[in-house]
Amino acid sequence: MASGGGNAAADAKHVDAEVVIVGGGIAGLATALALRRAGAARRVLVLERHAGHRATGAALTIFPNGWFALRALGVAHKLASRYDAYETSRVTNLETGATQVFRFAGNKNKGEEVRVRALDRKALLEALAEELPPGTVRFSSKVVSIDTERAAGDSSVTVVLGLDDGTVIRAKVLIGCDGVHSVVARWLGLSEPASSGRSAVRGLSVFPGGHGVKRELRQFLSEGLRAGMVPISDTDIYWFLVNNTVAAEKEAAGDPVKTLLEVTDNLARHMPAEYLDVVRHSDHGNLSWAPLLYRNPVSVLLGPAARGPVTVAGDAFHPMTPDMAQGGCSALEDAVVLARALSREATPAEGVSAYVAQRRWRAAWLVAGAYLSGWIQQGGTNVGGVRGRLVKVFRDWIFYRFVFPRLADTMWFDCGDLTPPPPTAAVGKSHHIE
């Protein structure tokens, strides 16, 4: 930020940008990169409220639809070469002792790069960030107000943002990529996320000498619990524990020592020794325990996801439970579709409207599918008696064998490429701040 005379200080408090993105996570960085790749904007500013990039969640699984989007963004090759693919999931019901093996990757095959991989979330953030010009991301920037203004005799709308340090930013487009509790989504009037009744502990365990664990997803089911682990490299294993939300979470969440003790000595004490050994090797800096939230699919389908040149993407638009591994993948899809729409439509508002129209149905389906998938795999969250037993029978005999492989096949959605519009197109010029 500039320093010195009074005019310089005043200028530093007033910033103009073509596009402002609130949130510097996966959705925010991918959208910033997509806008540049598509030629939709030259001056993009990403506002991140934390002091640096955060990698909450430790790791994530990228399905083929995510790799298609990463390919369009030009970074797939940087990540695919670092992480091995896997195709199977081994599910063990600890109550019956039965184990099932199914193809986690679905039934399609389109080459080595487009396969299912678990990868370090931090590595994905870095791969996206290093493709952006220096200064694109402004850290420690918390949005405290959003407004719009229209100049006399001008039909275009300018978005005015106020930051907690007094800075005022004006932009032609505002995109909220600020997560589940999005200030932009709240300003638009989208419904607040709801609780699924479940929570998840997630961690990354490190074995400096190598772990020797087979490259597949292992899952263990018991009453009210679903545990899993999958190697992401020769030394690192991503693990999770999904539980019906318990009171102990409030005290232990945020404290890695208490969280690990709650997992190993209470919630998951009856899990196999190999799983508990992985948990005990956790890196405390990559450990989280949080409730699983989602936005009602009806709200995703019908709610106010856009107002003029303002919209949302990723978890700010369609927060979902992680049971189909589509949170990150769908955010990457959003980035590509939004940038392409803004590059092709005549005005920012029309581009935003086209994007929302394209994404509503798929996003609502993914939210609903993820919720139902998790509910069934959990044996019916907080459901007991005859209904609970029927859900478990459906899960053990039908869902894993026939339903989930079909769900995985739907993750081959290709969001398309990012091609800058030709110089003669009327689109791009109308979006730029000259």
C-alpha cells in the first residue's frame, strides 16, 4: 500500500478493479485464473480475509470432472504427475464383518490424466496461485459492506465494497467465493446453510519412511460412524471420520490434541488398528473437526444467486456435504463456466445471469446427491428401529454395489474449454475498466 503524502494515502484507500472476488480459496483462485484464461478481465482482485492461503480440510479427492476443469485452467499437468490415481474402494462393515469392493472411479476411462486422485489441498492452491500475476490476491482484507451505485445517464452498475481497514473498492463485477458462511451470499439473500446432523474430523498423516498402504480408499462402517483413509503419496495419507454430531465436538474442535484423543479414545476406539495408527500419525496443523453443512437444493435451484453483476461460486453458492467428493470439483466447474459466460455475453449482468442459469440444475443435483449418499452410507443419520435397519440393508446390498458406481459415472461432466473471444467480439471490451 502506498505511503507518504496525503494524496497517496487517500489513493491507497480507494481502489478500482474490473472484477473483485471475495475469498482466496479454491473457488476464488480458480475463478481469477479462469477470467484471465478466457480473456474476460484484465484487472482482477482477490480479497482474502486471512493473512495467507489456508488449506482447511488437508486433502481432497478430484474426480474426472475436476480434472477437466483443471485442464481448462492449464494446471492439470502440474498436479496429475505428482499424485497417483486409484480406482477402487474397499468398504468393511464392522458390525457384520462383511467387506465389499467397488470401483470408486465409475465405469469410464478417458486417459491417464483424467482419473480419480486424492491430493494435498495446499498443492492445489499453490498450483492455481502461481499462475496469477503478483498482487492479484490481497490478504488480511475483510469485507464489511456491499453496495451498488449507478451513475446518472449510465445503465451500468458499479459494486462498492467497504473493507474493515477503511478501504473502498469499486468494481464492475463482484463474485463471492467466500465459503459456506458467505457475506456475498447473505447480501444476495440466499438461505443460510443447514446442518446435516453429521460432522467430520479430517486429517493428513505423515510417514517420513513411507507407509506401505495400498493405493485405494478404505472405509469402515459402524453405528453412527463412517471412517476412511486413502494414500495421496508414498508418505502421506488422508483420513476422515464422519460422525453423528456429538456434544464433545464443541470443546475439542480447534484443539488438535483434544480432537485426536476424542477420535482414538472414544469415537473410533473400536476401529481397526491400521486406521488408528494412521490417525495417530496426524500432522496437527492439518487437522479439523467441523459440522457438515449444505444449502437446501430448492434454494440452490430457485434462490437469488445473482443480482446484476454480483454472484457467487463454490461453497458460497452451493455448499454440500463431502460424500460424493464434489465440493472442490464443482467449484472448479463454476470457475470455468462463469469466466466463459462473462467473456461471451454483452454485459457483466448478462454474463452473470447466463452462468447462474447454466449451473443451477447441476449444482442442486450435486447437493441433493451428496446429502442422500452420506445419509445412506451413515446408515440413516439419527434413524433407528426398523427404518434404520432398512436403510442399512439398502446400503449394504444395493447402494454400494449398484448405486454409487452409477453416481461416480456422473462425475465425468466436462465443463468445456476456456478460449478467449476473437478481437472483433463485442463482449470483452464492455467489461473492461479503461
